[in-house]
Amino acid sequence: MIRVLHVEDAPVDAALAQAALGRMADEFAVDHVGTLGQAMECLQRRGGDAYDVILADMMLPDGDGLQLFAH
């Protein structure tokens, strides 16, 4: 099972990505959040090795995806 943190604030884009990943639900476990702050909370709460993949929007309401990777 591949653990994915999906960070996307645009509802349509989030729905498209989740639909694509949902078709392979037996391969992916996806947590979706809409802000940089929520993503940071997920990483702190679950630990640094909680996710295998992070799909991050580059323009978030409270920062950008690069800040998440820098953390």
C-alpha cells in the first residue's frame, strides 16, 4: 500500500486527483488536505515516515508546496 498525502486547495483539482487515485484504492491510501498548515499538522501528527508520496499544489492559500518539502 502506497501512502499518499495530497495537498490541494482547489476543489475540482482535488476531486480529479482523488478520483484517479480512488480507481486504484487497493494500491493507494490517500489523506487529502487543503492548506500548508493542515499538511504540516499531518506530518507532525503521523511522523516523517508516515507517507511514501506527497502530491502538493505549488500555490496554497497559506504558502506553497516548496515550503512543505523544505520542512
